[in-house]
Amino acid sequence: MYQDRILLTSEDILEKEFKVDTRGYRPQDVDKFLDVIIRDYQEMFNIIKELSVDKKNLMDDNIRLKQEIRNLHTKLQVLRDRAGETNNSDLLRRLSNLEKMIYGEE
């Protein structure tokens, strides 16, 4: 995913060989290579920043979703409790009506 944004690998840097002039390495080759390394480092820091922002957003989403799940569990429990209370009150009312019918109290 991010590999296409980085040009050099650690092996590329380690195995880089510069041409030797009479006075040592050719400064142009070294400068070009260092420019590529600097560019890769900057890109790596950009990737780290992007991933940090993504991580923060995902953590915020995760916290929000966990809170939403807790709220939904609470609402579900309240609805179950109400349904149980309604059924109990309905049963008591029906029993009362049956007793009235059986014993003749209306």
C-alpha cells in the first residue's frame, strides 16, 4: 500500500556503491543518492503522520461505537423489562376478570 511511495529499501542503501574519482567518491553521485534518501525520509514521515491520523480516527470511531452499543443494550434491557411488566400486568388483569366472571362479581 505504502511501498510504492518509498523508492529505496534498506538493502539499496547498504549495497550502494559509488564510483571513485581520483580524489574519492564523485560528489554528484553522492548528492543525488542523498537527495533520494532525504525524499524517502520525508515521505516516510508523511506516511507516519497519515497513519497516526487514521489511527486516531479509528480509535474515536471505536469509542463512539462502543458507547452506542452500550446505549442500545440499555434501551433493549429497558424494553425487555417493560415488556415483562406489561405481560405481568396483563396477566393480573385477566386473572382478575376471570375471578369476577367465576365468582359473579362484576
